[in-house]
Amino acid sequence: MDPSFLIPVVAIATWGAVKVAKIHAAGRAAGADPDTAGRLQALEQEVGALRHDVVEAQERLDFAERVLAQHPPDRLDPPK
């Protein structure tokens, strides 16, 4: 394996670890704020709604893929 391939992988992993550490540190600092619990609950609800939307979009995409696989479009053939 070429070692130069590992450089971007290590860089991305390090960047992700730094981001997580910053978020974790900010969460500790924000823990003293009395409004934090309400904001956190609102964010959790928002994330839940977004997850629901993503699941629904995935189901629609799966359905569309199944329909297209059953009936391949004839009109997309290249002109002769």
C-alpha cells in the first residue's frame, strides 16, 4: 500500500477528532446555562424530525428504484 494514501485519511480523522473535542468542550461550558436544557430538547426534536424526513425520502427513493427496475424506460434509448 502506498503510504501517501494514509496522509489524507489521518488528516481527516484528526480534523474530526478536533471537531468532536471542541463540541464536547463547548457542551461542558454551556452546561452551566439554565436555558441549555430547553435548547437541547428543541435541537433533539429537530434532529428527530430531520431523521424522519430522511427515512421517508429513502423509502420514496427505494420505491422509485423498484418501479424503474420493473419497467425500463423505452423512450430513453439513443436516437437511431
